[in-house]
Amino acid sequence: MTNDTTITPDMLTVPRKVPDYGGKTNIVGLTRDALKAALVEMGTPEKQVKMRLGQIWQWVYQWGVRDFHLMTNLSKAYRAELDEAFVIAIPELVSKQVSEDGTRKYLVRIAGGHEVEIVYIPEETRGTLCISSQVGCTLTCSFCHTGTQKLVRNLTAGEIIGQVMLARDDLDEWPAPGVSTADNGPRLLSNVVLMGMGEPLYNFNNVRDAMKIAMDGEGIALSRRRITLSTSGIVPEIAKAADEIGCLLAVSFHATTDEVRNTLVPINKKYNIETLLAALREYPRLSNSERITFEYVMIKGVNDSEEDARRLVSLIKGIPAKINLIPFNEWPGSGYERSHWKQIKKFADIVFDAGYASPIRKPRGEDIMAACGQLKSATERERKSKRQIEAEVGLGS
Ligand code: SAH
Ligand code: SF4
């Protein structure tokens, strides 16, 4: 067992700067209960609050409306009162890049001036939005670009669900009031994966609240089976995720011995492979979900041998699983190389022959640095000194 400080040697977790909306409260990201309480506090009569809550919720999360004055089933006076007390705010879009393959990458700014990236991946039968849960990440996985970013801050629930809302804005996918979502054909944004920046289980409550909003049937209404949370293996939080979120789970497994996993995914020093697998065996039962996705990045000469493949299938025996093989995405200074295609194929075949689906993830959006593990705030790409960062967030002397 090691403590966190050895895993995050040179990290600066910045305090969250509360956005200033001129004394108003942002309703995006409030749970139903929290919004209800806020409406009562604002003076909404107790007898009406349930109905008002439903109406406002629908405007915001089903029709994508950001202006109280457009909420036409509320009285003008009540709309004005809402406007006095609240705002409907999502992160600010800074830039958008579209890859040759249709992948879209958005850079957004959140309170305090920090930035996160969001990636939209269109496929034939679905469209997946990859969202972030933190600015940067405190877990310094050696092959991950995000892990080299020193500045880390948890996103609020509003900033997390706000990423989904922002993508729907860009895709122009809010149905007109009165039109059923089902009438619009297949959804452009049909799946959400928490696979962007950050470790979602280190920002548990905000991720949970945001995903509850995404799943709410009167709003964005994504099924829990279309949301996948990816974790590096924060064991104590895994059962909690099953209980309180219930979405699908992906695990960044990446190695078949503790020795190798300790270097690739250093949190393994705290929760080793055996402990992790024990937690994973419980997950589907607790959350009533389907298979667990094992993510396995293919790095040349490090974790890609045939012996690794055989060890992997014996380790996960008994767990309903799918193995997602991710060819390593190179980034400047990583010191690792992508496995040869032939080696990846061999690995995939061994896993497949053992009875597990073993898709090889096609790198998407490489021309715009939108692939897995390449996300990093643009301003952070050049490694900054701790002092520079402290000065920027106002912590320096
Ligand atoms: N922190 C969470 C979720 C974000 S990472 C986690 O680690 O699971 C999303 C996935 O991309 C993880 O499986 C991660 O290990 C993988 N990844 C990170 N860097 C990568 C790289 N350079 N090439 C390929 N995959 C990478
Ligand atoms: Fe963090 Fe995941 Fe990257 Fe590891 S792989 S540093 S947990 S974002």
C-alpha cells in the first residue's frame, strides 16, 4: 500500500472558483430535489412547486431552452421572478475542430478560466459523446497525456451535464417543444462515455448528479445502458457507482501483472489487480448491468505479448466482459510506441478464441488530437512550471 502522494508527486489541485452570475444561482446541474428546494426558497408556493419543477425541468433538459422568458406555460410574472433568481448556464465554447473522419472536438472554458475538451464521435448506428469529469487528472498513468497536466480541478455537475447540452446545441438536436424525441429518428447523440479528462470516481457526487440528469426520462432521457463510466480502478467507489449510478462500467486494465500495471496505472499500487477484479465480479450483479468493458491499451513491448493475452483471459474468467483493445495513441515525449498491427491482431484473436468480444478500437480524430489519452487543455500542452500555474490561478506569491 502506498499513499496518494507517491502517486501524484507534483500535482496542484486548485480550489474550485464559484462562477459569479451576479448573485444568481445556475440551475444547470441541480438535482430535482435541489432545484425544488431552490424554487421554494425563491418563493414558489409549496402547492405549485411540483408542477413548476416539472415544467422548468422540461424546458431546460428536454427542449434545451436557456431563457426563462421563453417558458410560455409559465406566467409572465413568474418568468420574471425566475430570471431574477436564476441563470441557465453551460460551459462556454472556445473552439471547435472537425476531423476528416467527422469527429468533432470542442474546447470549452469553465469558471476560473480552465479548459476541458469534449469529443463527439459519429458512427453509422450511433453517436458517442466523450465527456470529461475533471480538468486534468491526479492519477499520473505513464502513457496518458492528460496525466501529465499538473493543474487539476473537479468539474461541477452543471459543467458535466453542460458538456452534453453544449454538444446537443452544436448538433442542433433539441426537439421543438411539443415534438416527441421519438419522432426525430435515431439520435445523433445517443451515447455518453466518461472517458475524457479525469478520473470520474474521484469526482463521484458531481458525476452521479450529472448522470442522473442525463438519464431523467423527462429530459435528455439517455438510457443507463447508453452511458459508460471509465475508471482506472478506484475500488471503494466501484460498488457505489453500481448502487447510485447504475450505468455501464469500463475499466482501464492495461496490464496483466501488478509489476507492469504499477508503472502504467500507478493507482494499482493502492488497489492491485486482485482487489480490482474482486470488485468487478460484483459490479454487474449490483447494478444489473451488462458486460464490463476492459480497456487495454496496446503498447509495443510493454503489455502486448501473447502471454499477456493468455494471462488476461485467465484473470477475468467468470466476469461477463468485453475487451476493448486500444492501439496506443502516441503523443510527444511519451516514450512509448504503438504495438504493431500484427501483434494487436494476434492478441485480439487469443482473447476472442477464449470467448470474449475483442474489438480493436479504431483511432478517431487523430488529425485533431482527439484520440483517447490525447486530451489536454491547450494551454497546458507545453509543460508549465508549478509556479506559472500558481500565478495563473492566483495562488502564487
Ligand atoms: N480516467 C479514466 C477515464 C479517462 S481515460 C480512466 O483512466 O479510465 C479513457 C481511456 O483512454 C482509458 O482507458 C485510458 O487508459 C485510455 N488512454 C489514455 N491514454 C491513452 C493513449 N495515449 N492511447 C490510448 N489510450 C489511452
Ligand atoms: Fe487519469 Fe485515466 Fe489518464 Fe490515468 S488514464 S491519468 S486515470 S485520465
